[in-house]
Amino acid sequence: MGIDHTELMRTLRSDNRVEAGLAYIEEDNEFTTAEQIELTEVEAPTFEEKVKGELYKKKLSELGIEDIRTDEVGNVFGIRKGSGDGPSLVLCAHLDTVFPAGTDVKAKWKDGKVYAPGISDDGRGLAAVLSVVRALNHSEIRTEGDLIVGATVGEEGLGDLRGVKHLFETSSGIDGFISIEPGSPERVTYLGTGSKRYRVTYRGPGGHSFGNYGTASPIHAMGRAIAAISQIRTEEDPKTTLNVGVIGGGTSVNTIAETAEMLVDIRSNSQEELEKLEAHVLDLIRSAATAENEFREHPGQVIVELERVGDRPAGSQSADAPIVQAAAAASQALGFEPILDQASSTDSNVPIHLGIPAVTLGGGGDFGGCHTLNEYFDPEGAFVGVQKIFLTVLALAGIEGTVEPVLEVRKKKSEV
């Protein structure tokens, strides 16, 4: 017989320490928001997360997290040790934002909301992780399993999930994974949309549009490729998409261009469909150069260069997986109707793809304008998101001597 997650939540909430932790999180809401602002006001463009990482490391240390280290790519993680008999569970958010260096990230209050680029994505996630740890400390709960607590780098854009990829490339003792993003306590993200991104550059000799007419054109070759790509019909289930998002090239209206460039985005909820579409698109891109050269009767004159600038794996797991049901039951225990979200792209993509139980949960609070200069966060009632994470962590990692963890130990642990 499977685990009754609803009954598990009742058991957790019958523990006075758990109720004390939940109450503390509500009382901590104002401090959590202040810490969220403090972290957001430290710039952290993708690939430039070092300063914020150092601040986060200091905060983890102040909370008693042990063995904290910054790894080769900039991830910051430490351990809150359990009894040693349970699974190892990662609890993290990401340090980077989409905004370039020099962006004004100073928080401004207006009508009860705080405005700042990155305040929700992922300032909220970073603050929520710390709030969960404070609640565990305050309630003096020792989990059965170890909590691996910290923050990743490179989650956004061309960061290409490099932080979480490195974490799993160098650690074999992780049994489960929770990442925190902005969002409501109802939602559970448990499916990962994969993507492949390419910078495609066509090159040729160039020349005058009249005097050198007949020379193979990189722009014409790229136009052939775009036309062919636009005719592809993709799968609706699993959802699979493609897009040419940026194009450029040429110097004037009467010049045969020497270069033309485009950025191509390929996505799917299925790794198999993702790789199949990738192969098809790349074949069309190469064939377009050949077709332009053959049409102009200049074999090999236009060449094409392909640079993969993004590779996020797709992944799926059952909606009945213990980690998914535990998170859903935590929402329900707080009076919400749980929503299992459609697939999206988060740090959880990597562990899900590897077959490791993982979910991405919302840190609570109303928010909007993510990835814009008008990003905002409303802290009213935001503590409920943290409470949901707190209950999910306790269900997965267990409580020493009283509640067995629902997360299974997958393999022999090594240093994380």
C-alpha cells in the first residue's frame, strides 16, 4: 500500500514543534522580506554571481549550516545534518538574474509592493530557503535525512543551468531536490521542458550587389533556412516548439553580405522529440547553405557555423511520485487546492532528467513583471509559500524518531 500523504500531513501537524515552526514562519514574514530586499540589491547577472554568493555563504554560516563551500562554478552549498539514517535532500534557489551589470536594483516601495529587478526571480527563492532553515532551527527539529542547503548559479538564459548541472556532475549522494522560484503555494512544478539553442552563422566572400552579382549570399542562405524551418509542423503532445528569435547581418542595401547570423530556440517536453527536432533543424540549416551555393553555381562559397549556446534537458516523472504528492499534500494541509503545473524550465530539469525526484515550488507572495525593470513583489501573506516548503521538506526528509521520510535513499552517499 502506498503512502497516505494526507495522513502524513496530519501526523506532522500534530507535532508541537512543527506547529511552532509554522507559526515562526508567519512571524518571520517581515524579516524574510527585508532579507529578500537585501539580497536583491546585490547585482548578480548570469556569470557574475560571486558577490551575492559570498553574502549568501555568510548568511548560511550564521544559520549554523556546516561544511559550506563555493564550488568551481560558483554554487554555494552547505549541510544541515540529520540523524544520518535518512535521504539527502537539496533545498536551493538561484543567485543569478537576467539583468546586466549596472541595472538599478535598489528596492522601491509603492502601494504595499516592493519593486526591484530580481526581487521575485529569484530574490524570493533565496529568502525563502533561509526562512525554512530559521524555522527548523527555531523549532529545534532534527530531520532524519541531511539537508543540502544553498544556491546555484547560471539558472537564467545562457547560463544554461550550469550551476545545477555541475552540482549533479560532482555529487552522487543526492536523493531528492527542491528548487524555489516565485509562485503561489498551490503550484507544484514536476516536469521539465528541455531546450536546445544555437547561434547559426553563415559566411561568404561578400561583394557589391551589382558588380559581384551571382556571388552566393549568406543572407540568402539564412533566408532559405528560415523559410524551411518555418514550415516544420511540431508535435502538440508532447508539446514541441521552435523559433528563430534573433537575426542579423549585412552592411548596406547594395552589399552582398559577408556574414548573416540567427539564434534558434528548440523546445520540447520530451527529450526524444527534442533531439529528433534538433537533428531535423540542423539538417535544414546545413542544406540551406548547399542550396544557395548550388543555385549560384559556386560550390562551397557560403559556409555555415553552428554554436550550441543552450542545452537544457527535458524530463518527466509520475504525478504519483512521492515527492510530487508530498508537495501537493502540503498545499492541501494549508487550505489550498494543489495544482500540478505544466512543464517548464527550472533547475529541477536536471535531476528530473537524471531520474532523481525533484520539484520546483513557489516561495509565496503575489508578484509580477518578472524579467522586466518593473518587477515587483507583494509580501502580504507570502509566508504561506514558505510554510508549504517547510512541510514538504519535513515529509521528504522525516523527523528524527517520529516521522519516517517518504524520500528513498537511492544510493551510497558521497561528499556533496
